[in-house]
Amino acid sequence: MHDLVIRGGHVVDGTGTEPRAADVAVDAGRITLVGDVTERGRREIDAAGRLVTPGFVDIHTHYDGQVTWDPLLTPSSLHGVTTVVMGNCGVGFAPVVPEQRHWLISLMEGVEDIPGSVLAEGMTWNWETFPDYLDAIDTPHAIDFAAQLPHGALRTYVMGRRGGDHLARPTDEEMERMRDLVAEAVEAGALGWSTSRSAVHKTSNGEPTPSLTASREELTGLALGLAKAGGGVIDFISDFMDEPEEMEFVSAIVEAAQRPMSVSIVQSDRAPDKWRSLLDGLSEISAKQNIPITGQVAPRAVGVMLGWELSWHPFMAYPSYAALADLPREERVARLRRPEVRATILAERPVTDSEFVERLSTRFDQVYLLGDPPNYEPGPNESVAALAERNGVAPAEVAYDAMMECGGRGLLYFPMLNYAAGNLDAVREMIARTDTVPALGDGGAHCGAICDASFPTTLLTHWGRDRKAGGLFPIEWLVKRHTVDTAAVVGLLDRGQVRAGYRADLNVIDFDRLQADRPEVLYDLPTGGRRLMQTASGYVATVVAGEIVFENGEHTGALPGRLVRGAQPAPDAAGAS
């Protein structure tokens, strides 16, 4: 008997070929047969009328802390993801000495909106070096996970207090040690190293990320660590990509490392067409160096959700709301429900020096009701301002009342990036390019504002079935993008295909019923910390290493997932035929 047989499904194998009717047999955690399986299985799944796909590989998450206390790695695992890669954007928790722990927490809290108290309470901190960290997190989980060495932690570990100052420069001795620690991390199992040159990335105290202005010498020195190890990839994010000097930095880093790089790319309404020239420039460098450079792009707008319980909402800078802001949630909502409180707040104007807070408090033509199920491509006539005009009321009234729905848990949607024209046409063009992969879901991060770990579900539903404006992609192509293509970017070549010899990470999907559910606020983090959670409907089963880990969104109790140490080779030709 086989360990598991998935019968009668439409196999979308991850290679981009059209779906075909086939059974899938699994033994010892590997796919052993795709076709007509005559033998029985110890466990069987009836996949008639359903899609059978590889598990999704999400290469941009921030579970660096959560991996120490949450064996399920939700919400990513609820959206068909069977492998996550963390340690992106240059932030993480190793290497570290005890006196630096609080600073690394403040960096992660500021950059990724993960409450500092949650991290302080939830992590065991039973590590110092990066290899120690890998050993500490190498415990059973529902899905697989892999880590990258973060530049911020590495810099402060080697340079001490000076490492937190982005204007400081490492000495020759410090640079040599950082290079050696990059090599050590990769040899221990890191997939590579990540860095951030974004001014948006700051500690919870407003200090810039330590890698913001890292010199060419520092970045190429770290790249030489990959060259020394003979492996690893580079994760890169920068505010300066439209400057020729930054492209030269990228070229120099890749040349020094002789290793692949991926770069985060989004569309901004300040320069709505710039992303094209950035990707074109990266492709030119890639062709010249003969080394892959891939753009990480989002399959929908990058924005925030707004609500009374969340980090942001339109009334946070209104004086009368500020007087209620620190009340417990239930008491605050009860006050906000009073007609006189509502009238007082709506009669005011925001008082703020923040351009962002001013924008979300006044630009109601860019704010939308999220809906249930969520609508991630609302049109101009669906904005809060448009709804208000049709109803003859002020936009602030519509926003206020919408957030009061569901017992004060109503949500608004404020798309900020990839939505310059009020639609997702640019996103469609981004994900259609062969030099990009879908990513940037940030699973585990932005607990009070974003829940983009549902990107894989959106990729399939919005772009493969539902988009009202048309421009849909074949489902087999979309599956390939989030399996074979994402896995290849980080060197995980043993997964992402439904073929004999490959790792048995699989999804059985009721495609007609597939959807990302309405997000909700939970208080289930350590210390009762808050986070946005988004479940999904339509994932009949998710299989990891041949074991069923989720059935219809419910965890089965199985924990076959493990730390993936380093790049993984593809099965040999005989096993993968």
C-alpha cells in the first residue's frame, strides 16, 4: 500500500502544463507516482472535481520570532503555503548577545509592526550565533521554513553599539568578521543574507535601520561571504533603486557574490511607471553578469486595513478620539457608539504633522469598505467618498459608521502602493514578467495593519477566476509562479512540482469555492498580543512531506514540517521522470 493516495483530481503540476486527470501516490514523504494508481493508500483523499497542486513556496515572510512559539505558522499555512522563507528586509534575531536583544526587538517592532512585548515574552533567546539560532528553531512545525541571515543583527553583533548607527563604518577587522559570519551562516543552513536600504524601515524609537546607508565596500564584503561559502542568495530592498549609483551597487554585489539576488519592487503613485525601468535595469545587470536577479512583486495592492482595533484609522488624529484612544476596546467602542461622541468627533479635523495620517484622515476617495469576502480591486465608485456622495453625507460619516459595524470591528481598506491608477493593471503587468515572482506577503508581520499572507489565495482567485476587468491568467501558469518559480529563486529545487521524486507538499483545492475570508482581529499572541488573522475557504487538504496537516482549514495535529537547511537539489532524473 502507498502511504497516501490522492484520487481523481485535476493535477496542476507546477511546470505550467495544462491540468490533467491523474491520481497521486506518496510514500516516505515523496511523490512516487502521478497517473493511474491501482494500489490503495493507507490514507486516501477523494479529489474528484478538484485541483491538485504543489504546496506554495512563500519567499518573503517575517516569522523569525513566531517560529519559536507557533508550530502552525499561521496565517501562511492556512493559504496553501507549505514552505516559508523568513529573515527578509535585513531584520531578525541572530546573531545576538544578551545586551542587544532589546534593540533587535525594537528594530523588528518598528520595521514589521510586531509588538515588542510579544517578541520579548514569546522568544526563548537560547541562542547567540546564527547556527545556534537555526538549532534552536529546528523543531517540528506544520510546514517547512527556512531562514536568511539579517544584516541588521549581523552588524550590531560585530560592531556593538556602533552597528546601530547607519552612518558608522565597519573597520577592516569588523568587515572581515562579518564576511566570515555570512559564510558560517550559509554553511550552517541559511539560505543567504538580507539587507534593507529603506528610510521607511526604522526602530520603534524612530532610528533608521542600521543598513540604510551601508557603503558599497560593506555590501560587497558581505557578498564575499557568500562567495566564500559557495552558496546562498541575496535579498535586497532599497529606496534608491532609481539612482544610477544604486544599480551599480547591485551589479557590484552580485559580481562579488557570484550568487543570485532578489529585489523588492512596488509601484508608487509618485512615480507610477518607474517600476518598469527598475526591472529593465535589473534584467540588464542579470544578463551582463549571467546571474539571476529577480523582482519580488505583490499580486495585489500593498496597503493597510483601518479599524478601531488596528494601528491606523481615519480618526486617530482627531482630538476627541485621542481622549478615548487608551480605553479598553469594549469601553472605547461603547463610547464611540454614543450619538454625542460621534457628533463631536465628526465635527473636528485631524491634528497631525504626519503626511500619512493626514492622507488616511482626509483622502476618502482612496479609502474603501473592505467587504466580505474582501474586494482587493475596488473601483472609484466604491470609495468611501463616492458612497458618501451618493448618500448625501460627509465621507467621514461613512467611514465612522462602517468601522462601527460588526460590534465595532468593521474594516476599511486603504491601498497605498500598486494602485496608482485605482486598479491593478500595473500588478498584472508585474506578475506577467518572466523576471519577477509573486512575493512580499510579509506573513507574521504588520500585525495591526496588514494581512497579506493571503497573497497566494488572491493570486489564484483574482487573477485566475474573478477579475471583473478581465486579463485573467491560466491557472496552471499562476500555480507555476508560486511554486516552481518562487522555489527556484531561493534554491529549493526539491519541491514545487507534482512529479515523481519531488517532496510531497501538496494542496487539494475546491477552486469554485476558493476565497480569502474576511480578516479579523485576534488576541492570541504571547501576552495577549493583537494580530490580524485571515483564514481561507476552499483548501480541502494541505499535505506536507506526505502527511495531511490541514483539512478544510482545520489542523490535523500533524507536524511534519522542519527547518530547511540551505539550498536543496532537484531529484535526480530517474526519480523525477
